[in-house]
Amino acid sequence: MFIHNKRLQYTVRVAEPNPGLANLLLEQFGGANGELAAAARYFTQALAEEDPGRKDLLLDIATEELSHLEVVGSIIVMLNRGAKGQLAEGVQEEGELYRALNGAGNDSHITSLLYGAGAPLVNSAGVPWTAAYVDSITEPTADFRSNIAAEARAKILYERLINITDDPGVKEALGFLMTREIAHQQSFEKALHSIQPNFPQGKLPGMPEFTNKYFNMSGEPNVRGPWNEGGAWEYVENPEPAVDGGDGLATVTLPAEDQQVLEAMKIRTASDPLSEPVTGADLGSGYVQGKDV
């Protein structure tokens, strides 16, 4: 059960309207790395989580992400406050209104016109939010790694948004949201490593002959480092096409009746390598029956 507190988790102070910045902030509202995607990811993971500690952690952070969604949405609405009234009432001349709405990088007519300068669940290009952003697989050793990466991406996006605004109140609120991404990364990483062992993910071990083998698949130069040398790594300079020692061909054992039908199809659809057919492309280029026209 959720009970909404009418106070924001962090106070929003916007110095002046800025529809362009509002549009960019939609990335953290309805975008792939935004707060709604994070809340949905952690909440659905929590529902399936069997460990009580991880379940509590996921519900706490999912709920906080909803509060962050409210903070981001409030900033967007405040930045659009002036444009909202102008759009609704049409008090400016057409050209002036267009310039006011599309200044400072707000080039999305979808977000400014269709949604009336509100805070829609879309990204900055107007693409609607989708559950495809939630990449959970219900295996904590995989999901928590994904959660750490999601928080890292969100942290970088907040950095970029901070870098493009000089509004002190907006900078401060975005700085808080960015900092909470760091805190969440730490919590998720601690939770991940409280599961031992946590690598490789899942239950099945890898094939031992390939687990610590590195294949040079891109030719020269062969850059070496801890990702392919030292420890248990076996570096294969020039891997064979079939590393399992087979012939590298795909085969299947078919029942006799299927084999007969397949052979009939191969005969029916066989190409004649000696033919010189005149094609539509030849006719279109002026080539007819082997003669130029």
C-alpha cells in the first residue's frame, strides 16, 4: 500500500521558465534511463524476490524512484509554467508564441503542443514510455548487475543535464537526484556481493575448456591487458573457425520422409549456373536479348 506525502522529497526551486530544458528533462521522466523505468524495474523485481533483505531494499528504492519521478515532473512543469498558459490562452502573436515555445533547444513539437507543455511520459523526442525499458530476468545476480548499470547511466544523464543549465535551483535539485543514483549503486553492489558466489550468474557452470579462453577475433593490433592475459586466461592468437574441433558446418538428422521432401524441393528450386537470363533490370537499362538499344 502506498500513501502519498504531498511534500516533495527535495524542494524544487526554478528561477525562470525554460521550455527547452523542460523538454530535455523528459529523458529522466519517460525515457529509457528515467525514474519511471527505474521504479518499474525495482518494483517488479521486488515482487519476485525471495530474499527478505533484497526484497525490502528493492521496495525502498522503487518507492524512492517514484518520489524522484515526482521531483523531475515538478521541475518540468515549473519550467513549462509560462508556456502552459500561453498555449492554452493564445495571448501572444503566432510567431512570438512559436519562438517562446521552441527556444533554447525545445525542438519537439510533440511535447510542446500535443501535451500542452505538461509532463508526459515520453522522452525528449516525444517517444512514449514502454515496459521494454524494464530488463529484469528474475535472477538476482543478473538483475542487480543491470540495476547498477541503470543507476550509472542515470547518474551520467543527470550530470549532462546539470552541465546545460545555469538555473541554480534546478542544478541543486538535479545534483540531489544524481547523488541518490550513487547511493543506489552502492546499495545494489553491496547486495550483489552479499550473494556468494555470484559469478557466473545462474546455476549452471560454463564449459571449462572455454570459460577462461580469449579469442583474438579482430586481427592486428592485438591489445593485451587484464581482460585477456594473466591469471587463468588462455589467449588464442589465431582461432580456428570451429573451436570445438568439428568441421564448423550445421547438420541435422532428418527422418527419411522429411529427407525425401527436402531433396524434391532442392531439385525444384535449383539454380542453373550456366543460364544468362534477361531480367527486368536488364530491360529497364535498355538491354534486350543481348543487344543494346
